[in-house]
Amino acid sequence: MTTDSIDRPAAAGRLATARPLLYHVLLCAVSIVMLYPLLWMLASSFKPDDQIFNDSSIWPSSFSLGAYIRGWTGLQVQFGQFFWNSFIVATLSVIGNVLSCSLAAYAFSRLRFPGKNFWFALMLGTMMLPYHVTLIPQYVLFLNLDWVNTFLPLIVPKFLAADAFFIFLMVQFFRGIPRELDEAAMMDGCTPFQIYWKIILPLSVPVLATAAVFSFIWTWDDFFAPLIYLNDMGSYTVQLGLRSFVDSTGKSDWGALFAMSVLTLVPILLFFLLFQRLLIEGIATTGMKR
């Protein structure tokens, strides 16, 4: 046996050991690059104003809570009002989306009615429409209903199964539930609504949690729709409140903006951590990829 034949397995072993190490080092490097803007924003919220754009480190040389105090009380309306407004809109949107979309998905996946395939294809087609196409007709409709400058344009459509993505997501999940359960329930005298309420919904917690998490995050982060329909600062959501710190004609308060941006992330992080297990289970069972 030659020396080369003896060294070759040893080299292969070292390479196999080093490969996971290199893989994790690469992942750590990419994670640092991805997290740097968030860490910089967090650090900047504690820096004095004159150091925000002059110091790129993620560890402030001096800590100050002045930006948080200015951000919370510096506008005409206290920032807590924006949190409350966003909480109302996001919570009602979650409830509306989960209830209405699950009802529509139950009809498409379990019931028989004329034109079912046509209406399902039409519903899928609405997913391809850009939001801006329907913006003006929706605005004219809500203006005629005298709903502008209220939360109604942001909440009512959620109770009318207006989000085709969630309907499609739930249809895919409901189709995986055995139909024998429906037949057994019908033999026991259950109506279609009782089957939906007592059998389908309890078995669909993962996909309902997935829809709830995405609905909450998308509503909480939404800037465009509140910008269109809300005019009074007292009814602003947090995203419009953050925009109020940036003044294109004067001096912007970047420290307060970063401080309130950090606080704005907290509800989303808590909501995600609370439903993380169900969210992963829902994604795994519906095959959803984002």
C-alpha cells in the first residue's frame, strides 16, 4: 500500500469535518450582513442625534433615551394612539380574514353549487390583479359611503373574503381532510354550517394560524391603504405615525423615527413567536412557499 493511498482517506475525513464548519461560518457571515441594518437602527435609537449618521457602529458610545421620549410625545398625537389604532385595525382584520376566508374556502372545497369551478377560477384570477387597478373604484365607493377618514375601508373588506390568497391556502388544507368525516356528521344530523364549525375549523388550526399571522403582519405593516383613507392624525396607524417624523421641508427627527420603529417591531415579533409552531405546521401541511 502506497503513502498516497493511506493519506487520501485521512484528507477526505478532514474535508468532511471542515465542510460543516465552513457552512456555518458562511451562514453566520450572511446573517450578520442581513441583520446589520436592524442592529444599526436599534443602536441609532439610543444614540444622540449628532452621532446617528456619523457613527456606523452597532454599539453606541453613549446611551440616551431622549429619542424614545421625543418619539412617544413629540407629535401632536401621542404615539400610543397610533399603536391603539393599528391594534384595532389589525385585530379586526385578522378576525375578518379568518372567518370569511374559511367560510369561502369551505364552500369551494366541500360543497356543491352551480358554477363552482368558474367562481373558483375567477377568485384565483383576482390574485393576479394589482392592487392599484382596483384602488380608484374602491376609493369612489367608500367615498360615496362616507367611509373615508374612518377605519371601515380597512376593516370591512376583510369580513367579505376579499383576500383570495387566504381562501386558496385554506382550500388546499380543507381538501386534505377526509370527506368521511362530513358523511358521518351528516348521518348524525349535522347541517353544512355545523360541519364547518364543529369539524372543519377545529381540524384546521395550523392553516388558520398561518392566515392569522400573515394577516396581522401585512395589516400592521401596511402603509399605502391607511395613507389613502385616513386624513386625521388622530386616526393614523403606526406606519403613518412613523412617516410624520420625516419632514421633506424641514428637519427630520431621525432618532425619534428609529426609536418608534423599534417599538413598532415588538408586536409583530411577539405575534410571530406566539404562533410560530402553528405557522410552521401550517406551511408544511399546505405546501406554501414564500
